[in-house]
Amino acid sequence: MEKQKAKRLAHVRRARRAKQHLLGDATRPRLCVTRSNAHIYAQIIDDTKAVTLCSASTLDEEFKKSKKGASNKEGATYVGELIAKRAQEKGIKEVTFDRSGRLYHGRVQALAEGARSAGLKF
């Protein structure tokens, strides 16, 4: 139990430290990535207004129709493409990438590459 608690505290510390330097505004909002063992979520947030501009996740109906796995890199790449498409519909071309204290590896990296391949710049 102590090891799990220590890992959780380290993750929270990393996320807080990264968030100090990442702020999304109207011209360049923040792309926040959150993952669990089963799903991955992405939101584009304007921090000055405290508003979520658009979001995508493995729980969306569009994702479920694609028949991709929710907890693998292929699914994360598709979520990245979804969030980029929705952002471009709202006129967003550039974002700041917030990995929420997670390593830029695996599903987080796959989501970022999917968003970049669909035209989002960061």
C-alpha cells in the first residue's frame, strides 16, 4: 500500500510542476491528456475563461463505431485524430500539450502523434 501511495504522490507532484508552466489561452489552448488503465481522454481547454472547448475519449460513440481497442496505442492514436478534427472544426490550429505528469511514452505519445498527423500543431 505504501508503494502505491508513493507512486500516486509522485504523479501528482509531476503534474502540478508541469501545470505551473502550461497555460492555455484563446490563441493557443491547452490539450490535456488523461489516461486510466482502461480508457484515454483528451480535452482542449482555454484556461483564461476556464472553458473546455472540445473533447474526445474512448467512451465517445464515434470511437465505439470504429471498433478499435480502448486501452492500446491504436485507440489512443484514433482519439488524437478525433480531437484534432474537432479542434479544427472550432478553428483551433495550435495547442499546448499537457501530458498531466505522465511520461511521453506509449498511449500518451500515440495520442500526440495522432493529433499531429491530423493537422494539430504543438
